[in-house]
Amino acid sequence: MRNEEFQTRRAPKPPAIVALIDWSQLLEDYLDNIGVSFESFCNETSGGWMFGYIDALKSANIRTVLFCVSARVMKPSRFRHAATGATICVLPAPFIYRTLRRGLQNPYAATVEEAVGNVRGIKRVFWSVVKQLASYLSTPPIYLARELRREQCSVVLCQEYEHARFDVCLLLGRLMQLPVFATFQGGNQSLSRIEKLFRRSALRASQGLIIPTRSEAERVSVCYGVSGENIAIIFNPVDLNEWVAEERNTARALLGIPPDARVAVWHGRIDLRRKGLDILLRAWQSIYHERLGRELQLLLVGSGNNADELRERIAEMKPQGLIWLEKYLNDHALIRRYLSAADVYVFPSRHEGFAVAPLEAMSCQLPVVASDIPGMKDLLKDGEESGGLIVQKGDVKAFATALGRLLDDEILSRQMGKRARLSIEERFSVEAIGVQLSAFLYPIKAKFN
């Protein structure tokens, strides 16, 4: 057969369209928690791992459709994300899930008591089963399959492999003959009994896993027996053109911060224990009391489901020099201004996947003081040379010592801030991550490009 005839008879290549699947049982669970409307999510929100991935794939000529589930729609509905141009497809939650959800105060809770309150006997057994099944029942497989075909998606990428929606998507992908990948963005690793039945086989049957930290990749390989060939170490991207520091004194003047103050900053979702904000408050008290008479400020920017608990903690401790902007900001220009006005970025989290917030701070030339969680070990792999200091997770004294060191030494903090920016430029650009994602999700396409 001649080559021209072979070319015409070959089946057409599927378009490079990725279905990015949100893990939340309901989209509104996430948005309501941070006080963001769906309209704002579509028209104002950008960045983060989700839209960072979309931007990175777009740079590699791959279109993304974001799939979410909601109890506030009755049929599949499409919206356009303003910043990236991506399609957001919102699927209606199944009827059975809506019905069961009415009795679940917190479907993400670790215990039955936290999920439904104090119940005993047969009721406790019933709600224990419901709590474990809820995450599986929240996904509408028929609607999802129909919309995957309609959008001509050739790859499915799940946000978290440690959640039940990944298991459902993997089975659906097998039935539809679609490759299913998954990534890790800090999902809960505590598995329900039902999940334990499926997770190992699901992970091993997936097309591949995208994991930003080496320690997590090693854990998955050991715990689940996933081959190293099916794991890609790919960081979360950051837009270097957007996250550029403003002139510090100008930023401070606009925010009302004294020009001679030494300032630490944190931004994100208020989750007191997970984000280590209790550690930060205690460390800050120690720092402030040891430096009485100096102009020190700690800026907290964010809101979330633990805002009331943080407010109570602040009222009890009465930390001096603390300024809290209690709002989850979508305005990147304003976030950038707060970062530009600071001297040090603080990141005391107890658990994360690979957080984007410190990437944004480092891109704005801020040195970072962080706990030794897996993501930060990869981000600051060379310590001070990478632009930051790492201390043991949960160690208040060590965190206070490291932060105090940078607040006391302006020359050192500025030098490390410059190194932080260089580190981001070398390893985390949207374009670089786009190439890596494209090569892993579409290896044949990458081979012939």
C-alpha cells in the first residue's frame, strides 16, 4: 500500500481536549466555604492549581473543560471562565445524593459524630454507611459520560486520586475507552472502608499519576504498588508575568503600612489546624515580645470555614501588630500588593499537596519561612539558596527563630527574596509545566511534535 493511501485511511487523531474533574462532592461546598459566588468564580477567579493547569495546558495547545457537580442546577450547564477561556461544565448532583445530603451536616467529616451529630444504635450504623457512600454517590456518571462525548474529551484528569470521584471516573473511563489520569493537590489520605476496597486497584489501573512532590510519589509507589513509569513529578505552575513585585514603598503607602516596619504576610483559605495558623499566632507572640519597641506587623489575608475559630483565638491571645483582612481575595492585583508590601512570607501548614501561595510570594521576591511538609521540601530543595528557611512542622520555637532571623536582617531577607524569584523562573513557569503535562498526558502527540 502506498503511503498516501495509508494516510487517508488512518483513523483521525482525537482532539487534544482534557476533562479536568473537580473532586468536591458539590462545587458550592468549596465556594461557600471561602465566600465566593459562582459568578465570581467564573468571572474573577484565576490562578491556583486548577486554573494554573488550564493555563499551562493552553500554552501547549491543549483545551481544557472543567467539570464540577452542583445541587443548584437541574441539567448540565455550561459557562465560560473569563481569565482562561475554558469551558466550565456544571453537572447536576444525583437525586439520591441530594436526598441523603439533607441529613449530612458535614459530608467531609472524619467521624460520624462530626458528620451528623450524636446518634446511636442502628441510626449510627446507617449514617456511617451513608457517609462512606456519599462521595461515590455524588458523581452523576450518565451525565458525565454524555458531556465527555459532547465535548470530545480525549483524556480525563481527576483533581485527587485519594477521593472516591477518581474511582468512579476510572470505571467510567474504562467503559468509554478514555485514559484516566489523576493528580495530587493535598487530598485527605485517610480512607473509608469502602475506599480501601478500591483504591489500590484503581491507582494501579490508572493511565498515570501527576504528583508534585517526591515524598508523595514514593508513598504512592510503596503503599499502592504503582510503577514509577506511571508517575510524573510535575510542579504546579505560576504565571511569572502576573506575579511580579511592585515597588515596596508604593505598595505600603497604598495599604497604610509604615515604610520602616518589618512585615510578615500569609494569604489563603482559613483552616486553622491544617494551615498551621495556631502555630503562626504563637510564634508571632514570641517574636513580638522579644522585640518590643520595634515596628513589626503580621498580615493575614483570607477567609474560610475556620474564620470564627481564628477570630476567637485572636480575641483570646490579643497578638500585637496583627492585621487580618478577612476576605478571600480573587483580585490578584490586590494580593500582589500585599505581597509586595511585605518582607517575609510565612507558611506554617501541617498538611498540603503542593501549595500555590508560596510560589506566588516567591515570584514577588519574598523569602519564605515554612514547615517541613513534603511540598515545601521540594520547593526549597536547596534551603537558603532556593529562597527560604524550613523548620520542623508544629515547632513554634523553631518557626519563631527562623522568622525572627529574617525580620532582624533586612539584607539577608532581600538576598533570599531575589534567589526565590530566580528559583521560580527556572522551575515553575506556565510554559515549562505545559510542556511536561502535554508530554505525560499525550505521549504520542509529544513524540511527533
